[in-house]
Amino acid sequence: MIEHLYVHIPFCHRICPYCAFYKHTPGNTQLAAFVQAVLAEAARWREEVRPRTVFLGGGTPTALSETHLERLLAGLHDTLDLSQVSEFTIEANPMTVTAKKAAMMRRLGVNRVSLGVQAWDAPTLATLGRDHSAEEAKETFAVLKNADFPSLNIDLMFSVPGQPKDAWRETLATTLALMPDHISAYNLNYEEDTDFYEKLKRGLYREDPERDADDFYLAIDTLEAASFRHYEISNYARPGHESMHNAAYWFGKDYLGLGPSAVSTQGLTRWKNMPDTQRYIDAVQAGVQPQQEAEQLTPDQHRLERIALELRTAQGVAMERLEGVPARTLAMLQEEGFATIQDDRLILTRQGKAMADSIAGELVD
């Protein structure tokens, strides 16, 4: 039985120049048909899915109108057995949430909202192409607070091109003042097929590993001092507010993805839906599986994925997964202060966390 469900909503009113996820403006998409297609796809899995976590991501799920979002949420309840769900997350943009929409989401079982703020200063918001001001984001957060969601996350981004020197420190302080339950702090990555990546290639932007590390350590020190637990490289939570859904990815649990471009994994089988909203709708309406590609992972591929992802967590990687890694490599990580071995698990130190990707590379080569 699959216990983790992801639904991809690809719509954004404005396309951010750094985002590589499948997304687009609503354009001429028939949104009612899109909602029906997602529910029809869900119905095919009714006997095999009993979620403990549900996550609506995007894109911007709250870009759907209140009517369409209500139909989607109510339809998921009607289509699937959601009686065991303990965490129901939806991603939101500050400009797409009203008090009425928030109340509807809460009534239909959403108990965790991840608000994409990214920055609080106007220059950085402009660089990121965000369509909201700091004040509008604060007002939206207050709306969510007033709607009594049990858990609220704020998404932030650091090492943004042109970000003023003290902006990241001020961003962390402003965020803490709002008293969220969870904070995601992402180091900006230059992903292919984005405007930021093109500017990097043209030399208009540049990567700065030293600044990345400084901002990363500042986040750790600031948020841990405020009693947030750094439980994954990019994620911090007050006790009891860690993301159960994301942990399912990190620790290799089966999950089902619905919607265009959504990825699913069951055992060693992984598949992806077609990243084309209209083709996805047409396929589901025609009774055709919307899968575009599938692969069968080998046990070794699966093990290497587990090492790379689990290494990012506070629990670290079980030593049994590291069989075959040269002893000198493990000894070097400990001698250099990048990792420790506790309870038969390799766990990154503060210094090692800043180098998680390169350390993972050493372990899986």
C-alpha cells in the first residue's frame, strides 16, 4: 500500500526566473478539466493508495481559484481513503491566498501550508521575479495564522545575485519574528532551462561558494539559536513540525505522484507523467496512462540514492549502506571533521553539512 501522495499543480501567474520545475501560466487551460483529470487519475489508484501524507506542490497550487481548489480537495476526499492522513500540505504564494480560501483549505483537511516568500527585501524580491511585496507576504502569513493551520512553513532563498550584504541576516530575523513552525532555507542553484542559468553562462551572474557557505552557516547559527532543529540540509523545524512527506522521499518510501510531470516510485520502479498539461488531460480523458517514461532501478542505484539523500538528514546514513566505501575515505571524513559515526550511522558535522553534495559524491563513486 502506497502511503505518500504528491499532486502537481503546474500553474503560476508569473514564472520565476530561477525555477526549473514544470510550470506555466494557466493560459488557455481548461482548469475544470484539469481538476477532473487529476481526480480521474487518482481513481485508478484507489485500491493501492492509503496516504499518511498528502502534498500539493507546483507550480502554485493556490493559483487555482477557490472553486477549482475546493473541487480538487473535496474530490480527493471522495476518491481516496484519506482517513489515515496525518500531514496534508499545500504550497502557497502570498498573492494567491484569501481568508476565505484559507478557511476552505483548513475545512477540507489541509493542516500544513508552505508559504513561498523567498526574501523580504525589495531588491532581492525583484531579482527573483516575485510578484509580492514583503508587506503582502506578512499579511498572507497572518491570514494563514488566523485560519488555525497547525503547522506553517516559510520558504527562503540565500545567495541570490545582487542580494544586499546584510539582507540574509535581516531576512532570517524578519522570518523568526513571525514565529513560523518550520523554515526551509535553500541555497540558490542555477538549474538548466532557467533564465538564471542562461545569465550564469553569459557571465552576468557568478557562483560564489564562499558566500554560499557563509550564508549557510549564518542560517544554522541563527535558527538553531531560536530553537529550530536543523533536521535536513535545507530544513529547520520546531519540535514536532518536521515534514513527514519530505522525510518519505529522503528515506526511500514509496510515493505516488499525480498530475503533469509528477514522479512516482514503487519499490525499484520509477515513472514520470508527461510534462505537458494539455496532453496529460487528453490522455487521462481518453483512458490512457499519462506516463511518459519509466525505469527499473537496480539495487545498487537505489542504494546510492539512499546514501546521497539520507546523508543530508540529521539521522545520517546507516553504515551498512556504506559497505564497499574505502575505509580510508570514511577515516578521512572523520579526521577532517566532516563527519562522525554515532550509533552505527555516518552523520555530517556542521562543517560537513556545507559540503554535503561533494561528500556524497565521494561516497557513491
